[in-house]
Amino acid sequence: MNKVVVIGSLNIDLITKIVRLPVQGETMSVREQVTSFGGKGANQAVAAARQGSEVTFVGAVGNDENGDAFKKLLRQENINTDYIVSKQQSTGSAVILLEENGHNTILVNGGANARLDVADIQNAKQVIEKADIVVAQLEVPSETVIEAFKIAKNAGAMTVLNPAPVRKQLDQELINYTDLIVPNETEAAALAKENPTTEVAVIEKTIYHKLQGQGLENVIITLGDKGVYYKVLNKSQLLPIFKVQTLDTTAAGDTFIGTIAANLHADYANLEETLLRSSLASSIAVSRAGAIASIPNSKDIEEQFKKIMIIRGYYDDKARSF
């Protein structure tokens, strides 16, 4: 199991349940509002920790009650919080509009996340250098992620970038220090300056080709209910997802990425196995309510995953337990 360092965001989520998104100028009643812990960084860290990884979080919170509560929560998940710094800004927050069909729209206020700086990364240099995998998103400043990835690469760690929130362009230095990028179809299309699509032929011919041209060689793209496309080490494939009754998609992508970080070997030898496990974990997450509350642990997926791997011909009936 990998040693994982997550460079990322910590947000207090206000989840607002609605029938559908309002149109411009419309006033709409909400069905329910719930406050919970979230943020892409926190979700990914918890997902990795619940898979059994040793996880350290590098991030920022406000000098407020929410910040104290967040650090307490992560410690309860066995995540090292020694490198979560306190800033004068408030702890980050997000408003999540959750529709009846399970789809969500998210508005983020960065708060302290936006103040995580290069000096904070340098203070965490020792733990980053000892990591197997360093994961980051774009809810903290780009220069901060670049510094973390630079340290990681110089120490021989794998770097995994989740390019979210969506961007039309990445800093070339960030690309240079990124080993593996994991966008969804919208994020991938934006970086390629193309329209979003789940058609594999178009992704292969156009979107991946343009990402590769930017220097992004190893790419995993989540395609919602269409599956997971990857092109890594010049091998490409579309893998299935595991369909469930969707309740809340809020932490689905983060669960997927955190599970990858916990399990993926540095040489990608277990890539397909890891992606199937990650897809299963994500499917369980969308069948549950909430962000962090929905993320499964390894015991939640073990028996079902073993059956999947036997069906796909990886193991026989005497297969080792996962």
C-alpha cells in the first residue's frame, strides 16, 4: 500500500438538495440543506486512507472552529495533519446544488485554501520526499502544486494531478512535473480546447492527441456512466463502471482518485486492476449520501471486487483475498 501525500483543499460543504437547477431569475424552494466536511483534497485523502494507505495532508484552514473541526476529523481518519497550516482567512467553503437525479453543481469559496503557499510546501519537504505518490488538485494555487510536484519528482515519487476545478490551460511547468493526469470528460475537453464527449474514438483521435501534444502522456479520463478511458505507457482501453442506484455524485471522482493513489504501482503494472477497484469504490460512493460520509473503506469493496476479478479472469477460485 502506498504512502500518499495529498496537496489540496479543505472545504465546509453546504449541500442544498433541489429538484433541478433554477433558471435565471427564478426563485425556488429547497428540499433540504446539510452541512458537511468536503473539498477535493480532503475527499481524496480520506479515500486513500480508508483503503489502508498511510496518508499525510498538506493544506490550509482558517484560524476558526471549522479549521479545528476539520483537523480533528482527519486525525480520526488516521491522516497526518502536522502540515495543515492556519491562515487569517476563513476555512474554505462550497455550496453544492444537488439535483433530484443525483447530479451536482458546485460553487467554491477558496478561503484559506487560496493562501497555501510555496513556503508551506517547503516546510513539508521531508514528508513529500518520503511519499510513493503525491496527489494534487487545482483548488490551491498552481505555484504551490508545482513546488510540491518538483520536490516529489526529484525524490522519485509519482505525481498525480486532478485538474479540477476545470481549466482551459495548465502551466507548462506543472505539466512537466506531472506523471499522471486524471480529469473527467469536461476537464479533459477544456484542456484540449474541444467540446466534451464520452465517445472513445473522438477522445483517442482528438482530445488525447492534444493533451499528449501539451506533454501529458499518461491520462485517465472518467466518463460518467460510460466508463473509464485510459492511455498510459501507450496502451489504451475503456473499462466499465459498476452501475448502482445513484443517490449523490458529490465525492465520486475524488473517491476514484484517492483509491488510485492508495493502490497504483509506480510501474503501472497493476493499472487495470487498480482502475476496476477505483471504479467499484466510486460506484459505492454515489449510492450513498454526502461527501466524506459516502466514501467506502477496503472492507466495503473487498468481496465484491474479488468476484469481479475472478469474472475478468485475473484469479481462480483459490484467489488470494483482497
